[in-house]
Amino acid sequence: MQTEEIIPTRPRGEVRIIQVGLDSMHVVRDLNQRIFGEERVINTFDREDLMILLALISDEPVGFKIGYKENRFLYYSAKGGVLPEHRGVGIARKLLEGMVARARSWGYRRLAYDTFPNMHAGMTVLGLREGFRVVKADFNTAYNDFRIRLEKAI
């Protein structure tokens, strides 16, 4: 199943946000490696209401976002990112908006995600600008950084 939305961006061309299935995981794994330098994307893809979004510019994958059901009211954005050379033009925002819209249409009332502000400050700023609120903060020893959970009603 593919749904798409066309977003005009600054001079880099058109951005399409599409929803893809597990058959596109090779693309997500490649983006994940290029963005985060990690093999692991998320712990398991065996999740209810799994959503995989890709951001494309001229059919080239430049970002992704993965989420799933956390409980009957809350949808969780587990991981996402945009290639460094394509940051700063609103692609992460459009991926987040696409996930919010789809999760809302599936009946979820809230969306949450965790971020590491010292490693990925942009996601903290984006969330706060988009109306998310900090609902939890702790220290993650695996990443040796603070982890902040952001959540908002959708």
C-alpha cells in the first residue's frame, strides 16, 4: 500500500512522503546506516499497526520514519531520520506530520517519541515547535545521554 503527499521544498525539488511495507526495509536499513551509523533500526518489526514512511526527492530516498501501536490510544514513533545533506528544509517535519495524520486516521489519540537532545537536538526543537510536550526524562546508559519523551494529542 502506498499513499503519498507532494511537498514543495526550497531549491532541492519535490519531496514525496510515501508509506511502504516491509519489502522496502533494505532502503530503510541503508538510510539508517547512512544517518545513524547503525545496523539496528528497531528491536522488532513484529508490531501492531507498523508504519514505515519514506521521504523521496526525485525518487531518491532521503529520510524515513517508523512507528507502531504502543497502546490503544498512543502511537509511538520509534525511529526516523533525514540524510544530513537534506536537513533544514522541513523533511523531518513532513515525515512527522505524515505519521500524525495516519495515526489519527487509525483512531489513535496521542503520538509520542523519544529523543536524545545532546545527540539529536533538532528533533527536540521540532517536537516543541510542533506542540509536543516533555512527559518524561531519564538517562540512557546505552547512549550515554539524556532521553526525553515528547508527546502530544493528535
